[in-house]
Amino acid sequence: MTLTSDAILYYADNPVDFVEDIILAKPDTNQREILNSVARYPMTTVRSGHGIGKSAVESWLAIWFLTTRPYPKIPCTAPTQHQLWDILWAEIAKWLRSNPALSKELIWTKEKVYMRGHPEEWFAVGRTAVKPDALQGFHADHVLYIIDEASGVSDDIFEPVLGALSTEGARLVMCGNPTKITGFFYDSFHKSRSAYNTIHVDGRDSSRVDQDFIDKIIDMFGEDSDVFRVRVAGDFPRALPDSFIPMEWAEKASEAKAPVIERAGRVDIGIDVARYGDDSSVLSPVLDKRVQEQPEIYHHNDTMELTGKAVQLIKKYARLQPWAAVHVKIDCDGLGVGVYDRLSELKDQIVNEVEAWRKDKYEGADPDDTPPPFVLEIVECHFGGEGGTVSDDDPIEYQNSTGVMWGAVREALRVQSIKLWPDDKQISQISNRKYVVNSAGKIELERKEAMKKRGLSSPDMGDALALALYAPLLPTWSLI
């Protein structure tokens, strides 16, 4: 790539034209504003909703700065390796390929992009924001700091950046969903606002944001929710966290008329295990994931006693719903592992006893009126496990499996696909748990310890219901 000195001087002040002429991309109105801001102001901060194309802008800025400045250094950081390498660094590689002349002169590697022949003096480099010194030691006449998902970057990462910005040719651009109401990124829009050129991009005003995504967020969480504020509107969350499940949803599902289920295809029993103290052990049965039957609640019992109660409940539903497979899901992060282990040992015995009872009851019956062989699954679950989404089309990720499990409850109540057993304590537990959108843009539920500090009891009934509705992913080898 050969540019005349006049062309370089022109493009140095006109990044939009550089992106269109050299990178061969077409920035939209919001992206143009960000590009021009970095050219004109020392510090630019951008809060936005999800999917407005900020990673593309950041990659264009890195390429533009590398091409139009002599011996520049461009430290790039993000809270996670995924955000830095899989998204931002991949975007840089993508746009370098758009113009063969660019990829000939700018050499892309897994950790650095540099000008051919100058790998130590003329480069962009990635540093995950996990250590306070991640952005230290970058000295040059032309420095551009690119901070991606800035809400998730801790304040001590920013301290060396402020010192380096005293150099005349230094620039800073921060972009991200505004997930936190404290910290450096938050301050850039509030008490430190005068030092920055601030840009706000509402996803509803971006041509790059799918309307279906916006509608899904509104439908699932509402326009007054923090999920909508952060993920769509690009606004900071409110000072107080939201309740994860609205009380009116739980009340409506509790007051609804139960659908008639003549032959359930499955019975799910969630078991949340407690031992002593104020917490309760709860067994929560649900038919076809549509009707919650009366939960069984026990206090001050040991794990073997609770195992016995579980065996009785399994046999009860094997008789009441003989066409149903029974899926027992147990929280195994604590004492529940003892219940899981003992039920697993007893599984064959339980199945044999149920089959013997059915043989006597249905002997001589018409084959169409004879239930299939009894299926019993004992499933190990973990509230502290890996997060994800409730379904493939869910627009929101949860930080851990607690969120995924409770997310299944929330979705069932949102669409009123389940009839809850009427119980004021359960309604209270379901509707009193709060959530935040964390720095990674994922939903994170309030911890039980925090709930107790607010004077609330442990949400044992809610946890048992969440276990019952949970559909854990099976490992691929188990499907063979």
C-alpha cells in the first residue's frame, strides 16, 4: 500500500474517508460520529446498546491510526479474552483482508498487528484487562488506547492511561454497554464528563440492530427494565436492581385454572436440599412442565430422611401418572450430593418395584391401556455451574446456571405456560429475587447471602421449582 504524503496528511484528519477509500467499508451515521470524534478529540467515550457495530469501528480506528501516523502504538484491551481476541482482533483481521494492499503492509498475528519491518516500534497489541499493569509502558508520540466493553474494565487499569494521555498525540476511545453505575467508564459520562467527547448510541436508532432483537427484549423484560436500558437503549441501569420476576406474573400463574392432564408424558421433581437453620428442603413436582403440584417442604431433616421422602414421591407419581417418565433433578453443590448418590444407588430397586406393581395392576389389560416401561432419571444439577441461554433464540445470556434455571421459570411465567401451586411464600420467593446486568452484559441473579441481608429467607421453593423446569444439556457421549 503506497500513499502519498499529502494523502496520509489528509486521511490523518479524515478517518471516515479513510475507512471508505482504503478499508472499503461503509460506516453508518453513528460509526461516522465515533470515527470523527477520535480524530478531533483526545478522549472519546461511547455508551451504546448491543449490536451497533462498535467492534468494527474499533478495528477501523486501529487500522487508520497505524496507517496515518509514524511509529504509533495502539494498546487494545477488553475484560475477557473472548471479547479481545475472538471479536476485536478477529474484526481487525477481517478488515485487513478487505484490501490486499493493507494486508501486505500491516502484518496480523494472534497478539500484534504491526507495520512490515517495524514489529517493535509500529504496532497495535492486545492486553486482557486482568492486571493493573496491562496498559503500562506504551511510550510514543502517537498512542491510541482502545478500551472495549469499558464497563467491565477495573479502574486501576485506567490509571497509566491517564498519565500517557498528557502527550499531545495521544488518543483514547472507550466503548461499551453501560452496565455499571460506578467506575471510570460511568464517571466519563458523569463527574468527568467535561474531559471527554461523549457519544450515546441508542440501538433503536441504529440501522445495524435487528428490530426482532429489540422486540424480543421488550416482550421478555419490558421497556422499563434494566435489560432494555443497557442492551438496547444504551443507558446506565437504575441505582436499585430490578426484581427478576414480576410478582403479578407469579400471582396470575398461581390463580389460573389448572389445565386437565389425563396422561402426563413426564413428571419433573426438583429437589433443593437444606439441613439445619432457617432453610427448608423442598421437593417440587411438575407435570408436563405445565402444572406444578403441591411442593413438599421439610425442616431439620438429614439427607437420608429426605432421600426416603423422595423415594415415596417418585413411587407416588409412578402410580398417579403411569405413562410418565420421572425426572428427578437435585442441586448437588452442597448436601444435595448425598441425596443424589443414594437415589442413584436405589434407582434400579425403585424401577423394579414400580414395574412389579404395574404388572399386578395391568395384568390382562388391553395393550392400549397398558403403560410403557417405567423410566426414571436421576439428574445431578449445579446452581453454580456454567451459564448460557434458556433457549436458542433467547437474546440474553445468564452468568451462571442459577440464572439459566431461574430464567426458565421466568419465561414460563412470562408466557403463562405453567400453573403454579398457590402459595404466598412461593410467590414471595419467586418475585423478591433481584438481578443486575453485569459488566459482560449477562444477567446475574442476586446471591442468597445478599437476599438474607435484606431480611429475606432463602428462596428454597423457588430453587426447587427452577430445578424442576431446568433442562440441562447432556454431554454428546451420552446421546450415542
